[in-house]
Amino acid sequence: MRFPFLLLFATAVVAPTTVGLWAQSPDIPLTLADYLTRSQTANPDLQAYANRYEAARERIPQAAALPDPTLQITHFVESVQTRTGPQDNILILGQRVPWFGRLSGRQDIASAEAEAIHYAFAARQLMLARRVGTAFYDYGYLGKAIELTTQNLALLEQLAPIVEERARTGGSLNNLLRLQVEIGKLRDRWQTLQQQRTQLSAQLAALMALPIAEVLPWPDWTPSESAGVVDPTRRDALLAAVEMGNPELLMLERKVTSAGARVELARLETRPDFTLGVTYIQIGSPTVNPTTPDAGRDPWGVTLAVNLPVWNSRTTSARREATANRRASENELADRRNQLRADTISSLSILDDATRRVRLYQDELLPLARQAVENTSSDYQGNRATLLELIDSERSQLDLELRLWRAHSDAAQQRVTLQSLANRPI
């Protein structure tokens, strides 16, 4: 079973993101929406939750059904002689009927538990979407990190022949050594990033139940232009949406309902159950008194049995147990509500900080760093700057560019997180 809110979630996540084609194979997801759709339909853990919900729904009619009737047959090996003839067999058909409210109470418990599993399934769907979306943007950032590191490494390698030539003509050998160290460090970083790609690709493939023998292609994503600080009014609306629509809270509310129904059912344990029955006696051929009125006729009668719940220690303990479980469910709901509120506020804070960093790096620091690299490169060619200054300026630009893409990725991940918490687009 799939829920409509997932389509809204997928649309809201993808709307601010442009994702290019990764591969032509139909088995490889091409966009974040494809990633979400693939994970929602193929993830085995999610399918297990769907099966649990289906099983829980089947428990509802079982809980509302009466107990099976009983049929008791007594055969006399030695017949008992009566006035109307010998008794051969006695048949007793009985039906137990619980006290008024017990069956409906059990049905209420089963219904509430099925609804709780339904919302647990919905929460699992959102959690999976959140994990896939977060890993997607991590993978996108990693692709940009490898791309930028490769470009920076290529620039330094282009300097190597110039520095070697200067060293041969009497220049400082220390500059060549420093350049080789810097190139070695970048190659080491590049190798580490490649290993991270293998790890992250395997995690994404596992979430989507894809083969993990080969790494996934790089995503081609463009940062959102709509990222920004969430104003106080929208913050309050988002917090209210978390408390009203988060499936985890709805699941715990159903658990509280189920616990309350169990308290009422425990109270009804002090009431008796009834057993209604019909007794039928088979009479053999009358040989002693064949002329007796009704001789040879099979008598029958109705019976009523009542169980006596006299062991108060058992019923009292059951009520205390049910009451304690209800309080535990209520406290669990209150604690989870507080945690989700804290998670929402924390995610909003991270989103605000990521937006601030995007503006700082993109609008202020990176233009300065790029200009510094151009100036230092020109000065180095004119022997007005040292190689160390050129390396430092390029290293500073690379660091700022990586920080910018990390900030873009952080902002996108927090939008995914907020959407999964509130079960709605922000």
C-alpha cells in the first residue's frame, strides 16, 4: 500500500532541484524523484512493514468474533434406565457469550493497533525518503568535491614543468619539493574521495534494492535558488504541522487509544461470561415400561452457565497493569513530541546556517578568492610572487568552493528533513 503524501513529498523535494540524466539504463534512477519511487516500491524493509499492516488488519475480525461453540457427546457404555427408556447418548451444544462490551472492546484494541501499524508504515516511508534524499545530496556533493579536486590537481600538475625548468636554471629546489608535496596531498585526497564514492554508492543501491557491483553515476544537480531563512510565521506553521501530521505521533496516539481500550477491557474482567446451551438425550427402545406415556421419546432442554470471577487478585492486577501501560504510552507520546519539536528547531537552525554560508561563500568570499588566484598567478609568472603564495591561494579557493557546495548540500538535506518531519512541503 502506498500513500498520497509520498507523491507530495517527492514533488516538493524535486521542485527546487534540477537533476540531469545519469544513465540510459532503465534500471538506474535518473532523478531524485526516481530514487524515491524506486526505494518506495523495492525496499524490502518497507515491504515488510506493509505486510505487517496487512496482517494487523486481519486481526480485527478475529477480535470481534464470538468464541467457537462446543459440542459435547456422552455415550453410555452401560445405559441408564429411566422411566421412558434407557439413555444411550447425551449431546450438549454450548456457545460462550462474553459480557456486554468485551467483544467491542477487543475490536477497538485490534483496530487501534492496526492503525498504529499503518502510521508506523507511513513513518517508515518518510524515514526511507529522508535517508534516500540525504544520501542523494551527499552523493552530489561528493561528485563536486572530486571534480574540483581533479581540476585543482590538474592546475598544479601544469605548474610542475615550469617549476622544474626554473630549478634546472638555478631556481630554488625547495619550490619544486613543495609543489610535489602539494600534488601528493591532492592525489591522496582524490583517492579518499573515490573510496567514499564506493561506500556511498553502495548505501544508495541498498536503499533502492539495486545491485551494488558497480558504482552509481554522478548526479547532475543544481542548487536551489529558493533556499532561504524560514520566517517566524512559517516556522510556527511548520512546528504545528509536525505535531498534527507526523506519522510517528499519530502512531503513538493510536497506541494510547489501544492502551485505554485495554484498561476498559480489564475492568470488564470482573463481569461474568455466559454459556448458552442445548442438551439432547437419545433414548433407546423402552423394554421395561413400554406403555409409559412418552416412552421412547428423546427429551431436550436449554442450559445457562455463568462463570464466577471471584479471584479478585487476578482482575485487580490486570487493571493495574493496563493502567500502567496506558501511562507509559502517554509518556512515550509526550517525549516523542518533544523530541520531534527539538529536531524541527534544530533542522531549521541548520538550514538558516547553511543559507548564511551559501551567501557568504557565493557572494563575498569566493569572488575574492578567485581574484586572488588570478592576481597571484600573474605575479608568479612575473616573478613577483612565490610558488608558496600561489599554492596557498589555489588551496584557499578550493576550500571555499568545497565549503559552498557543502552548504548547498546541507541546505537541501535540511529541506528534505523538514518535509519528512512535517509530512508536507515547507
